[in-house]
Amino acid sequence: MTGETAGIVIKSNSKLFNIGDKVCAHKGWQTFIKSKDTDPAIFKVPDSNIGLSVF
């Protein structure tokens, strides 16, 4: 099913994304995703008090 994935990085070999970073990606509804940090569909969610589900 098409949709947004929002979550927290649990493993990373990237210099752009660290463990604990909140991210959003257009990857469909999934429990886990694996993505390259060069994928334009994934981005860091800004630090805020807004819930991750808003993104």
C-alpha cells in the first residue's frame, strides 16, 4: 500500500543519518525499511515537540 513511512533510525552506516534520528520516507507502510542515504524519498524530521505521526 502506498503511503509515508515515519520512524527512528535503529542502524546506520551513513554520515547523514545517525541512530536515533527521526526520518520520513515515501516507501509505503512497513515495519522496517532499508534505504540508501542518497535516496531523495527519505529525509530527516526536524526536532520539535510535534508527534512523528504528523509527518
